[in-house]
Amino acid sequence: MFYLGNALLDISAECDSSILEKYKLKADDNSEYGHEQVGLFEELCNKSVMLTPGGSAQNSARISQWLLQGLGSKTVAFTGCIGNDSYGRLLEEKLKASQVITEYQYHPSLPTGVSAGIVTSDGKRTLCARLGAAEQFSPEHLKCERVKRVLQKAEYVYVEGFFLSHSPGVVYDLAKNTHENNKKFVLNLSATYICECNFSDIMNCMPYIDLLFGNDSEARAFGHHLNLTITSVSDIAKQIALLPKMDSDSPRVVVITRGTEPLIVAQSSSSQCLEYPVPRVAKIGDTIGAGDSFVAGFLSALLFDATLEEAVKCGLYAASEIVKQRGCTLPDSPPDASVFNFVSKL
């Protein structure tokens, strides 16, 4: 699997909800750093914080590699842009320790991007990213020999929607190239503001998208810009699945998560949407990385030609394990081998 996204260092802290009001942040949402958030990172660093690799795709890459240990020769690679600074060196050290193939691009002057992960007493997480070097990713990096070699081996190519906010051309070219090389291209809607501000960029890529992830809020925002009059998330997912696709012989799959409510899977080849219940997790650390870990489990299963039901099971397992941690950190113990029992059938 090849992941592309914003390479960020996560600064996670448990805070009173008043900090959200102070810095004009919406609870349980994702946003990018602006003038209203000046001072946020400095205030967080005065608290007890946890520093971990962050960014949606980078989280998924780390969790995928954790899940794939002991399952043969499948590997995971990640690329994004970091600064030539102490945060960048720390980030690279931690990602390599996760056994992910690391293909960073290095920006000579901009600092490594950071993301604030604020966990409030209700267990909800609010994210705010200051992208720095992450938003200066050059398309030429994908053409360098070492990255090309990794891409040639990839079966699935995944891009987080956040990347569209600054590099839509890179995402489009990668989607087109992935299709032309008979690989599967995967996109995550990532946030409602991406659906609103980058709707046309998503639609440009849509003919090449084999698998699309999102949550219910993102699906509704996207459906609104499609001028759909329907409000059912299942119906919206179905309409997204039916959008024009270059490879019409390979059905598009749309996966919509809904927190603790049953998740929805729609396929362009079926008139029905499938729903899968989300198991209750007894003790939640926080929900940072819940969606990223679901993606990691789902895609890791697909590497072994899993059915959709098996992929959903792996995704839900990964999410249930990560939300037990504080921040998007990997469990100390290896994954439960029985979750991948379908691999033995191959």
C-alpha cells in the first residue's frame, strides 16, 4: 500500500473545553490553523502533551504496518513533505520505528507541520493543523526513482482529502496514473470543509476513484454540492457510488462511517446498501485516529482479497484497538491473528 498525505507531528493534550472557545474551534471537528488560533500550540506545549506521528494518511500507514506484521511480505509506504528541523527528524525516526517505508520530501526552509489534538472530558477530539512544509509537496517528488519504485509495487494508492486543499493537481495526476497502471485508487473525503471548498477537485478525480471513505457529515456535505435532494446517508452513498467511472467493469465502493451507528457500504454494482453494526468499546482512551485506523484495517484486508464483510471486520477491529489508546498510538501487543483468519484461505 502506498499512502500520500500531510506529514504532521501530532501534539495531543487533554484540555478543558474552554480552550475550544478561546481559539474558535468547533468540538469534534478538523480545521486548519488561522489567525484565530495564534498561540494555540504554545499553550498546548505548556501542558502534558504526547508527541506522535500524525496526519490522516500517515496514521493509516502506521496502523496498516502494525496490522500486517506476521502476514507475509506485504509492505506499507508513505510520502509527504517535512521540514529540515528537529520536529522533522523526530517524525522520521518515529515513522521508521513503525517499519513503514519512509519516502519523505524535505523542504529547505519551512518547518515541519504540526497538528493539535485536543481531547476534552467527554472523550471527543478536536484537531487543528498548521501545515508548514506539508502543504509544499512537489509533484516532482513522485517522479524520483526511489518513489517510482515503491509506487510500481503498490496495489492500492491512498490519498487523504486534506491533501486536496493545497495540491489538487498532484492528487489528480496520481489518481490518473494509478488507473493507467491498473491499480486501485482510494480517496478519503476527510472533512466537511474539504467537501465544500474542494468539491470540484474531488469531482475531477472521481472517474478514477475505486474506493471512497467518509463519515456521515462529509457525505451530507458532498451530497449537498451534488444538488441531491435526498437526506438519507445510505441514498447519498449510493448516488456517489454511481457517479461516472473510467473503469466501469470494476465497481466503485463507498464506505461511510457514522460514529457508533452502523456504517454504510454502497457499491455501484448493487442497488442495495449494506449496513454493519459497530461493536461497543468498553474503555475508550480517546477517538483520535478512529477513522484513520478503520481505513487501515479495511485496506490491509483488501491486500489479501478479502470480501467487503471481512474488510469491514478488520477495519472495525483496528479502530476498536486504537481508540483504547491515548492519541493515535500503536498498541504494545501485536494484533489479534484471528481477525485475519481469512488469509489462510488463500
